[in-house]
Amino acid sequence: MTEGGRAARLFGTDGIRGVANRDLTPELLLQVGRALVATLGGDGVYLIGRDTRLSGPMLEAAIAAGICAGGGHVERVGILPTPALAFLTRRLGRPGGIVLSASHNPIEDNGVKLFGPDGFKFPDDVEDRIEAALGTNGPHPAGAEVGGVRDLPQAEDLYLDYLLGLSLRPQPRLRVVVDCAFGAAYRIAPRLWQARGAEVIALHAEADGARINVGCGSTHPAQLQQAVVAADAQVGFAHDGDADRVIAVDERGGIVDGDVIMAICARYLAARSALPGGVVVATVMSNMGLERVLADAGIRLERTRVGDRYVLERMQQLGATLGGEQSGHLIFLDRATTGDGLVTALHLAHIMRETEQPLSQLGAGFHRFPQVLRNVRVADRGAWEEDAEVQAAINAAEERLRRRGRILVRASGTEPLVRVMVEAEEAEEADGVARTVAEVITRRHGGPVAGESRAG
């Protein structure tokens, strides 16, 4: 893979990702499997799970073949959320866990996420060692030394038992609508709420890899909003393709995104002296409204680069237990080693029960700054950073927004895009500033503006 004429790092901010059978080929995953065993050593048993994408079985077979060719063994857990693999890898003491998923990305994409024996994603240096081992002439075991593949049918029940063992209980007779996005949560999410005694209305709860994330799930919650109101439900939860994130819907049909969820959970925990350091970690993409509402509660917001790995890294440095992203990818570090949409949903339902407040009331007081996000398609994701004209446009925008908003320009970690995000007290100003900077980047470095989203 190349980027702007330079060799690009295979691993991005969330593992390896690309269009299945074009960028992410069986040939590549065969090498990744061999390199994983060569890097970690031994003949251990590696867990492999996936979401429902049509390319999943093909890529699973390829990486499993690579592991076996290197002398390792494979246990297939089937279709399960990404956080389930993190939990199971640690719970079963495996040297590595592999998730084949592209999360919220379109159906043609797929990805590889790797977890170590501690349940955390591998750090950069381990990923670099795996990448360096690609294509090397490692050992070629034969006979009884060739690895084998077996299934782990109890994997889903082990994960469900873990979720049910958390001291997080929803209110009695809860009516909940769950949008499973035709993804990895299609079976486990309804099972969880039924086991908790809730009345469950499940949407898009089929293993349909041709429709994963299409017009549904956490990136398209409109159907969930309608369903919650129509069913007179207390809450709705929308997962993405691999269920490591969740967006909630309150009883009135209002969206409760990751920023609001963090605010609700942080205030609840801080009021009970259960928020270590009085700090929450979020990315630079979190709305200024989160910063304001946390400050009013005496809680500090620490910002990081975009990507859950950077949130987790800063949480560990600070001893924080709550962090996340606006997208609904939250980490409760005292509960899990990675973002878990089901754990997050349980937390919200638990807080609703303990406070005896509806979700709309829990989220009240969050003033969201109007936000505009423009995506500019570019040939080289890094060239704009050295462009004086682009930097001058960004500096002018910062001066214009001083004390009344902010601008963030960054390259996507997974797509050929530069993202221009602007927040301001007035939506018109945010839109104007974002358009001005995006037009400069487009003129200097790329094609048309790829898309726009607003909040507030």
C-alpha cells in the first residue's frame, strides 16, 4: 500500500482496514497470520471472531491458514462483537485474539483488529514487528506440527455470562428497542436484554452481511428513533457493525450520542466519588458542550487524538476509568479493556434505574455547540500540513473563532480524506468557516468535498 508515493504503514488507528479482496486480500491475510505467529512465537491457540460481512468467511479462512502454516492453532468463535474477543482472549489466556470487522464502515470494507493476551489491542511496536515479519521465510512445520482449527461453541455464552455478572441492572419492566445493524450484535444484544428481564424489540437483528450498517445502526438511527416512540419504549440503543459502540435514543425519540452518554455517566459517577481523578478522556472531536457540562460539575476533560487507542493510552496514564468518542465508542476501564457498546448500554440503563429519571432528563442541560464537518477527498492525506496557504486559512479561522468556537483539521486514519470540523456558537458561522477552509484544501490538494454532517 502506498500513500502519496510513500510506503504507508499497514496498521492504521484501528488495525488493518480496506476494501475486502482488493486492499484486504486473502493473500495478505495469509501472510498476517504467519507473521502473527512468527512475532508472538510458540504454537499457541489464537481466537478468531468476525462480524456478518460477506467477506468474513473468506478472510477468516485465509488468516487461519496463515496461523496454522506457522504452527499455531485456531479457535473460531463465530459472529461476535469486537469487545467479546477482547474479553475472551484474556479470559481464556490466549496469546492473541483476531476480529475481522470494519466496524461502522460500508459493506465492501473489512478489517483486522488484534488483541493481546491482556485483552488490550497490541501497541504500535508489536504491530510494527508483525508488519516487518510479513513475507519473511519463517518456519514451515509439517506433519503433526502443522496447526489445527476448531470451533469454540461456548464463546457467546461466556461473553453473555460476563455481561450479566456486571453490577449493572436496568429498571424493572424496561421496554427497550435495540438496533443491531445486521451486524455482530444481532443475536447477543437481544439475548442480553431478555436475560435482564426487559421487553425487547429488536431491529435489523439478522446475520445479513449484505446489509450491515446500511441505513441502520449507530450511523443511521432514524428508524430507531421512530421505533422507540411508536413502541412507547423507555430507551433505544443502536450498535454499529461490530458493536463496540452505541448511540442511544431517549423516550421522546431524541438522539443521545457518545458525548451526552459520557456526560451522564461522568456526572453520575462523580457524584458517588467513583470517577478517579475527576477526569474524563475524550478526543478532539468531542463537542465543546461536553467540556462545558463537565466543567460545571467540577470534572476535567482531557482531549486526545482521534482513535480509541489514544483515548485508552491517556486513560491509563491518568488512571482514568471513563473515556470515549462522540461516535458512541466508550471505554469503562474498570469493566473492560476496550470500547463495548453493550457495557455502555447497560451503564445507561443502570443509571436510569438508580436515579429514577428518564433518559431525556438525564441528558438535559447539555448545550451542544453547532458543529459542521466537511470531508475533502485528497490524493495525499499529509500534504496539506506543509502547505502555507492551507495553514494560513486555518490560522485565520482560529482567530475568527477565538473564545467562541474551535476548528480542527485532520487526516482520516482509514480513508483518503481530510476532515474539517468547526464548532461555533452560531451554526451559520460554523458553516461559513468550514466551507472556507475546505475550499482551500480542495483547490490545493484534491477533488470535491466528499460529504458534510452537522450537529446542533
